[in-house]
Amino acid sequence: MVVKKDIADLIEQHPIFLGLERRYLEFIAACATNVRFDEGDYLFREGDPADTFYVVRHGSVVVEIFVPERGGVPVQVVGEGDVLSWSWLIPPYQAQFDARCATLTRAIAFDGKCLRGKCEQDHDLGYELLKRFARIMIQRVRATRIQLLDVYGHGRAR
Amino acid sequence: MAELAERSDRAFPAFLRPHTVTGVERETADTVTLELVPVGSGRPAFAAGQFNMLYAFGVGEAAISISGDPTRAGPLVHTVRAVGSVSSALCSLRRGDVVGVRGPFGTPWPVEEAAGCDVVLVAGGIGLAPLRPTLYELLARRSRFGRVSVLYGTRTPADLLYRGELRQWRGRFDLDVEVTVDHAAAEHFDNVGVVTRLIPRAAFDPDETVAMVCGPEVMMRFSVRELLVCGVPAERIFVSLERSMRCGVGLCGHCQLGPRFVCKDGPVFRWSEIAPLLEIREL
Amino acid sequence: MAELHPGTWMLDREGLNGLLAVLRRLGFRTVGPRERDGAIVLDTLSSAGDLPWGWRDEQGPGRYRLTRLGDEAFGCGVPAQSWKRFLHPPEVRLFEVERRADGRGLTLVPGDAAIESYALIGVRACDLNAILVHDRVLSQGAHRDQGYAARRERAFIVAVNCTRSGGTCFCASFDTGPRAGSGFDLVMTELSDRNVPAFVVEVGTVRGAEVLAELPRRPATEAEGRSADDAIAAARHAMGRRLTTDGLKELLQRNPDHPRWQDAARRCLTCGNCTMACPTCFCTDCADVTDLVSGRAARDRRWDSCFNLSFSYIHGGPMRRSVSARYRHWMTHKLASWFDQFGTSGCVGCGRCIAWCPAGIDITEEARAIRGAEAKEG
């Protein structure tokens, strides 16, 4: 099927899945669909059950925290090729932030709930996925810490 | 003064009780603790968590939590952070100046409900001010409560409130005090990181704990989530909310959160009751 | 001889004049509907001649017109303003404060020493209900607005039963009209099928009976009583609008994310007209001002509107920034939260918000849309 081949190709080449065994790639492809969001749509909101993760194909998504008197405060913008959401893999499987589309966005949505179940049965797969997602998380934490440094400010956060 | 008492034949915002500033302590660059003594009759009793409307002459009123000791007689104590015109005017007061006070208003922290339980106080920034009276109440009858933890987070070491007291509290064996800052800059500081990180490390029995959380709403939201994950039931978690308050007595309509008036149904709310309203954005 | 309608009397124009004169002699400031600048407003009445005889109004979404038709004194529906401008005034000086030169003393000078005694002439059932709602909000809570309580206690109310429904009326949806239920000192129904002004009058209080006793009057005949009843019943069945109140509170409270809020936000200008015109809206703000010359500070309390961006402002910004959030707040408060707060609806079905909205937003239509769309999804 054209659609599935398209997804399968992308999965095979994407850094997060690179090197996974063929049977795992096929399983993951079977859990994936193409999705599309309009500008302003929310992929998920803080507190939502995190049962889906995404690879953005086109467009940009703002990861933000809602601060009541300030509205949504962006902490990061995720774009083409980026992975969105790791909360699907770690309990309590709850979205920690809001994800709002800043533009028309096309992405591949992966059924995290299904994959979680598979990981529970097949720990080899689980370990592989955890390693890959952990790498993303580490990158984000490092980036966040550098952001915290407020390197452009005066050092004394005011 | 008798004549002022008589003038409460008008709406409450038409009434104020003059207080003289008898003490000004600069806590940080933008925060001041004021000691106020009423002109004339004694100060009314208050419960931890309540607030007064403080009036700065010619500038206006602001709702400020009481930060003093409810168990002892003495001046009325308020810790004010300069964030607007009224609070800035209050922060510029000097000894001998006179301000207006209306109150106390609002629902208190559930100190009685916590009897027999472990107590966790989670404070973010200026949020320590409305919780300090609670700590005084807990310490005044210490044996009625289990383990008491104070978890306090603020932006930088320069923003710490009540430094002297923090040292004293840390020295007590019947109190666990953990302080953390978001940014430590050059100064060495024991704990750097958000206050939520302190929660899983605190010693409390989640089945028998009452938690009271105060600070910016985002901080409260994330702290409560941490407490829930640790197993504290939503019915035993309390937060103190802040909304635009103009009259303090439920007549001006400004402080509404859905059907609740934060000035009289709050500011202290039980999390299980208020969470559904807080989930609705821009309610 | 025609049968006497128990406790029901007839007044003519001379009697109406006499009513105003007696009330003024008793120290009341008589206020009621007058025509001014193409609208019916509420202002001082010196005599019955000041009433808007011969005027008729047409009210619709974003539309208010007066035309000359007939010869009734109370031929129009709800005036542009509501009675809250007297009982809960738009601006009240709460106090003045003097500070000693050395800054070490504050002296309070109470403001607005005089509380006026108003005789409200021509209060429609919806507006009477709105006054009762304000009684709950402002004087029956934990803290009372004592200025309101004082004005309210003094106020003499001459209600008027509607014999005609307007295009924006929906009091029948709340069972609050068109017949005035209770809370009046006197209530009148104008008969339009006579050649001369004729008012059927009933008494509501002892105070009302005492005033009526001083007026030239005669008992109403049964036919006259029936004529009044029929006209009121006809008005009840001819309401311009309808609001289905069944489960409305729960409907609104469980739909905070309904797309209709965004839809309304595209039309709403947040001008706040609805809150100014609404007889039950009560929100106020305090403005602290200083007089550079006298050195005194004063506090004024003024009407405020939840549509103002600054209404929900705390340091950092407003809590209700978007238009949709503000519209949702107003409508949900009016039709739902009010029950939780005060045990009654906040809306009395007067329809002013519909007429005075420049975008013509109709609260009954918005409620219908939310209910309808929910049913579809459900």
C-alpha cells in the first residue's frame, strides 16, 4: 500500500528507529498513521493521557506551558524530523506540556499504547526504544539547562 | 476609633482602619515585611491563610496575605512584594507612616484538619509568606502533628525570605526544612533545582499527610502533581489561589473562578474541589 | 352596578399625577421612564406629563427604535437603562481621606452622606425581579453593601404589568413576568382599550395602601380587572424570544470548550454594553484618586465590566485574555454560576443585552446553539 510504504521508508531512515530489527520496524509501521493538523490545533494538552507520539514531517509545533495570566509560554519549538512526546513510554503516561501547531502540520502518529504493550512483552524492543527516547530526553534536558543559564542576561535573573 | 466603627454603615470598601507602620524589614530587593499597629483599638484575630486589604494613601488597595504569628499578640505582619503601584507604594513605607487595613478576609489553611497527620508545606517564592503563619501554628502545638516538612523554592539566593528564621527552623530537630533555588549564579548553594524535586525526597506518610501549597499557580500545579504521584490524596492537598481582588468581600465580582469567589470561598481551596475549575483555561 | 374587583382600584391621569405629587411630598425623588434623544431613559418625573405618552418601541438584536403610536404612558417595553442606576449607582464616592502633613495620621471623611429615597415608577416585572436578585447579591450575603441596603429599604416601588411583549423579551422563560409577582408597593396595569388613560391598581404593601388612600380613585369593575388580566396573558404568549432553561446551568458548566464560544468571540466587540444595560450585572471597581490641591485622597466605586481586559488582571497579565473566555464568563455567570452563588438565575429575560449589543448577539440564540450542537455530538 502506498501510504504504508511511505511510512515504512521514513521509519527506516529516521534516526530514532535507525538500526532496529526489520520485524520491529514492521510492527512499528503497523502502529503508524499519517495525520494532519491545522494551525492552532493542539496535538495534546498538559494532563492528557499520553498514548501517542509523533514524528513531525512538515510544519512546526510549539511545546508550551500554560501560565494563567500569561497564556501559553513556549519552551521549545519542534519541527521537521523532530520527535514529539516521550511521556507515552514512561509512567504515568500523561502529557506534561501543551503542544500547539504554529502552522499547518503533517506528522506521523504512532500508537504508543499499542507499542507500550508490545514492549512489556518483548523487553528487547523495550530496551531499544528506551535507549533511543532517552537520548532525545537527554538532548532536551541539556538544551533546557543551557536555556536556564540565561547566557544572554546579566547572570542575575531578574 | 468609635467614629470609624460607626461608619461601617457604608459598604465595606468604604471603611478602613488606620494602622501605623512600626517596623520595616527589607527581605529582598523587591520584598518588604511590614509590622503594623492599629491606631486605637487592638488588632483583630486572624487565622493562617487569611489576608487583609492594605490601603496606601492615594494609591489604592491590594490584597496581601498576613504573614505573622496568629498565636501571639503583637503587631500585624505583612510581607509585600512590589509588583504593581499599590504594592510598590507599600514597599516604600517608613516607620511612622499610616496605612489603611480592612479585614481579615478569606478561608484559612486547614491546620486543625492536619492534627495527627504529617504536614508538608510547599512554598514557591512569595508563597512562603502566607504559609509562615501556618508554620507558627504547627510549632505552637507541635506535639499534635506528625512529621512537619517545609519545602521552599525561590528564584535565586538573593530572593530568600526570612533568612534568619530559616536558619532557626533548619536547626530544629522537629522540623525538616529543604530550600532550593532555580539559579545559583556564582554563589554556592546546597540545592539548585525546582521545588517539585524536593517533594519525593521529603519524609512523610502519604496516607496520613496534609499538604499545603502556595506560590505562583504554575508552581502549585506542578507541585500538586508531584504530591499526587507520591500518593497524597487530592482531598488532603490545599492550595492558595490568587485572583484580581478589588473589594475582598465578594461584592465586586473580580475574583471569580467559575462560580467561586476567591476572596470568600478561598483563597485556600481543597485540591479535589478546585482542580476541575483550574483545568479550564482562562476560567 | 358592576361588581367590585376585590382590592383592585382604578386611577386616571389625574390620579397618576396625584400619585407622583404625594410621593414627592413624602420626600421621595420620583423617577421613571421618559423619552429623550430617541430612547426611553429613566429620570426624574415631575408630573405624569413627563411619562413617555404615545411612544412605542421596537427592540431587536442590535436594534432599538421609537415610533409614535397609540397614547399610552407605558406603551414601551424595558427602557434603555435599568433601575440599578439608582439603587446601585454607576459612581459612588465611598470616602475621602486626609493625611497629616507628616504622614503620620489618616482621617476618614465618609462620602455621599445623603442616601436618596427613590420612588421608582413603572418598574416592569423583569426589572422588579432584577431588584430582588440584587437584594440577594448585595444585601443578603456574608458581607452587605450597606449603601445598597439603605437605598433599597427606602425605595418605593410602583410596578407596571406589561400588556405587550417586545421583540427581545423572554421573561416568561424564567416565570418572572410579565405579571409582577411580589416586591412592589403598588402595581398598575394600563388599559389601552379606553379613550382616556386608565390604570388598574393593586396594593402590595401597607405603605402602598397608605399612599393609594390619598389619591382620587374608585374600585375597579370586574370587566376592567379582566381586561387587565387578558392583556397580561396575551403579553405572556407573545414573547419575542424564548430561552429553554431546563438543564441550562449544567449544559453551560460542562461545555467550557464548546466551539460556540469561539464563534461568539468573532462577533463580540467586548464593548461591555450588555453589562451596562443588564439590570442584574453588579460588578464594580474602586478608583483611588488624589486631589493635588486639597491633598485629599478619595475612593470612588464605579461600575465595571467583565468584558474589560483589565477586569481579571493580576500582575503578569489578565486571566481572561481572549474574547471567547470573557464572553463565556459573562454568559456562564449569568445563566449558571449565579445559581451556585446566589441560588437564583442571574438573568430575568429583559432582553436589553440583545437590543443594546452592537453586534446583535442574542443570549437565547447562543444558548440554543450550544444545546443543539451538544445534542448532535452526543
